[in-house]
Amino acid sequence: MLIFTVVGSFWLEIFLKVGVLRRVKRVALSILPVALIFLVWDYYAVSAGHWWFDENQVVGIFGPKGIPLEEFLFFIVVPLASLLTIEAVRTQKRHWKFGDES
């Protein structure tokens, strides 16, 4: 399913030239703190038995603390797609205010 997210939003970077991927530091500061919180939450929930990852539904590559690769990618790809989308809207609707204008 992540591939659909990539296909559905990453073209915005190429065709609308939104420039999100050129601002690596800004993207990292936007995504990584929240991703880290959710990954810690995932670890806690799995450790406590609140939920689990079905080994038949993952590719079988696990990161630290047994979190599957797909979970790491989810917390990077989905927020990045959101940033690409909002920046695409910003390029097309320049008169819209988003709250971070100086």
C-alpha cells in the first residue's frame, strides 16, 4: 500500500516542482521527531501485547525491537506525502494562507 502513496504524491515534486525533497533538513525536522514517538509507542504496544505484526503480512525484515520495515517506512512515507501534497496546493493556490508565512 505504501507504493500507492508514493505514486500518488511523489509526482508532485517532479511536475509541480514543490521543492520539498530539496529541503532535507526541514523535512527531517518535520517528520523524524513524530516518527520516533510513534515507533516508541509501537514498541511499547507490541511489548505489552496490545497488538502485533502478523508475520504473514510483512516482508520479514525487522528493525530494532522487532518493528517491521513497513512500519518504519509508513512513518516516513505518509508524512512526506502529506508535505508534498500541502506544498503542491501552496504552489497552485498562492493566495491561500497556511500559517507559516513570514
